Amino acid sequence: MDESKNITFSFIVPLYNEQDGLELFYDRLVATAEALNEPFEIIFVNDGSQDETAVILRRLCELDFRVRVVDFSRNFGHQIAVTAGYDFACGRAVISLDGDCQHPPEVIPELVARWREGFEVVYTVRRDTKGISRIRRGTGRIMYRFIRWSSGADLTDQADFRLLDHKVVEALRRTREHARLIRGLVRWLGFRQTSVSYVAQQRTHGKSSYSLKQLAGMSGAGFFNFSLRPLRIVPKVGGVLLTAAIVYAAASLALWPLGKTASPIVHLIMAIVGLFGLQFVFLGLIGEYVGRIFEEAKARPLYVVRETVGFPAETQEEAESGVSPARSEDNPVTIYT
Ligand code: UDP
Ligand code: MG
């Protein structure tokens, strides 16, 4: 327990069927980590691999005391695996990266340098996507565009390759929504953020295990979880239809004395338009309640504290962990060490 307090860097690595490239990845990561000259731990999260990944991990664990393994009972998906990594990490800085060498460990010293300058979030942006198929690049681009429209956040070419200060990790642990896009949550949390760009590498072994379904799930989380903008389209459409019908009705009434009225069929169509408009407006009203329930159901922290100044020591510690004293009693945050 105490020993874990001295760890400077936690590396968290989600793995799904990575038996072929794992040892090479481990060697590269350890070489980079050792060059940092600070105590570190490597947390591998085995996301229900069906190959020999678990066996290799057990061996690495026996050989290297800095390796820890979180072995999932089944495949829970990449974002959940990374989340588990954040839950178990105890370093002062936590660096997440993929285990397929697409996020070159050699970039890590640069992330660390930014952290030492005082940045609390150092995320990465892919500069070159050569190693990624055209279809994946295309779908990714569409996904980011939709997310940007919905939430205003530009997450283009970001992956789960980032460094977070332990304060940010503690705050992130308090977001427990199931459908999650960690890069969106990290942006939402705030703190002092900066980015580093890198050239994405080709996978050393195997192929991407990301299915289109998983990608769709992630896009969905990015699209829906950060604003109610998509939901608010419905009443807007309703408003337009209803207004059109009202204007038509008013014009028809005004022109009636002059004997200039449209045919009954147009009246009928406009009446239908008006009724649909009215329905959409009320649907939007219900949607607004649903949206508010959704916002509450996510149970995100109301605010995130970087640090407090001038409080008695006890309160200060609790507040810095981002957990208000009242909340910590009835809703403890589980921190695994
Ligand atoms: N991964 C995981 N669970 C999954 C799918 C992938 O933990 O269900 C891991 C995988 O082993 C890799 C990282 O997440 O370390 C990224 O996955 P992948 O390379 O398949 O995605 P891509 O790089 O194509 O986005
Ligand atoms: Mg990959």
C-alpha cells in the first residue's frame, strides 16, 4: 500500500487478443519507462482475450514486479478496459496507451515533459494516419463531425493515448456512465490541457479488433452524452411546422372576405401540417424531461476541484480529491490499491 504511494508513473494498457505483439510492446514500454528514472507500474487490463494473452501476462508478472494485471471475466470493450486501468492506477501521472504499438511508447517522454511543465492533461493527436484503413479513417471522420455538431467538442484524431495527472484521474473515476467516451469525459473535466502530436504506427501484429459495432457505440456515447442538442431538433421541427400552419390559417382568414381562398385540399394539408407540428412540440416537451432524466442519471460530479486554498488540512485533502466531505460518506469512491 505504502509502496504504491511512491509510484510516479502508471502505464495502463488494454489488451484484447494481443498475444503476438505483447512481448515486443512490453520491451519497448519498459525501455522507455526505465529511461524516465522514476518508479513506475504497468497495469495490463486483459479484456477477456481468447488467445494466450493471459498466459503471457502471468509470466510477465512473475518476471517483473512492476507489472500488474487486471483480468476481466469476459470482453467488456476497450473504453471499459481503459476505465479499469484508471481505477487501479496509483501513479502521480497515469499514461494510457494501446498494446498494439500503434501508440509509440517513445512519445511518452514528451508527454511527461509537458506534465512537468504543469499541464494536468496531455492528450495526443494523430498527425499521420497511414497505418489506418481508409474505411476506418472515413468512419472516424464522420463520427468526429457528428460529435462536434452535438457537443461542440473537436475530438478529431484523438485516441486513448494520453497522460493524466492523478488529480484528473480521481475526478475521472467519479464519472461512471456505462456508455462512455473517455476522451470526451477528459475534455469535459477541464484542468490545464495541452496536446502532443505523433505519427500513428502500423499495428505490429494481428489486426484491429475494433468492430464497427463498437465504433458505433463509441460514436453514440460522444454524440449523445455531452449535450441535449440532438434531442432539441424535435421541437424545432414542430415549431416550424406549426408556425407555417398558423401563418397559413391567418392568411386564409384575412383573404376570406375578399373571396380568395385556396382549395379545401390545401386547407386539409395545412391542417395536417399544423397538427403534426403541434405533436412534435409536445414530443419535444416530453423529450426535454427525458433529457433531464438522462442528465441526472449520468450522475456526473456537479463540479471538479483542482485544489483548495486556506481550508483546515483535513477538508483540504478531501476537497483536493474532488470529493466533497458530505458526498464521500454516502457515496464513496472506490479506489483500488
Ligand atoms: N482492445 C480491448 N478490448 C476490445 C478491443 C480492443 O481492450 O474489445 C484493446 C486492444 O488490445 C488495443 C486497444 O484496445 O490495445 C485498441 O484496439 P484496436 O487496436 O483493435 O483498435 P484501433 O487501434 O484499430 O482503434
Ligand atoms: Mg490499434
